[in-house]
Amino acid sequence: MKSLITFILAILALTACHDPRELTPAPETIFTENGLHVITSFHNNLTRTISVLYGNDDALANAGKERDAHTPGEVLKLITWDLKQNPLWFGSNINGRVQSVETVTVSAGPSGPVIGYAKDGNSQKASGNAVSGNAERISFIFAQRASVFP
């Protein structure tokens, strides 16, 4: 009987000894861009997406102001992710795969600032008479105001 109990305890001890599982974030959830700061974020329940607007120092300084003119040197990136269920927390969602990366840049031009727009590597220059789809997206990105962080 003693040997049976010893055997069972030994089996339990051996099966209990294992390395704890390390949780690592999925690579599709990570976005790193040096020199950019979070300006604001928002989510859309209908499309099940979450978006974060990043910007450089110039864009961050101007994001809290209500004005139409933008200074050359501003860089804004709107990253949109799909939402997926969080496997570690019931009922919550986390970032899934990156759905789109939209970049708006403001550079100096001969007659004023020139606005550049790129989406997922498809670069298109836009000025005062931009294609309406791009102009709407540029206006939407420029209309976002900085979130106030404590």
C-alpha cells in the first residue's frame, strides 16, 4: 500500500513539474513606429474594428488645436485593426490583424503645404483638388483631436 501511495505521489509530482506557459502577443497586433505618439483612438462596433491615430511631434502639437492650416513636417498614421476575442478574458476583444495603414504627410510646396496620402503602400499625392475618396479620408484624419491623457 505504501508503495502504491509513493508511486501515485511520484507520478503527481512528475506531471506537475513543467515550465509555465509564456504568453506572447500575436505579431499581427504589434505596431511600432519610432518617433510617433498616440494622438487618439476609437472603435467601430458595426465593422468590428479599432483604430489608433499616431503622429509625430508636429502633428501631436497641432492635433489639439482647431484650425484648418497644417504645418509642413506633420506625419499622421491611422492604423486600423480587426477585433478578435481575447482568449484570456471572457467577453473582451483585442487587436487582430492590421486591416489598413493610412499615412498623411504635410510637406512644403511652392504655393503652400502639399498633402500626401498613402494607404497600405499605395501612394497618392493630394493637393487642393484631391480625389474625393482620399479628400474625405484626409479630412477625417485631420479632424481627429488629441485625447487628453492624465
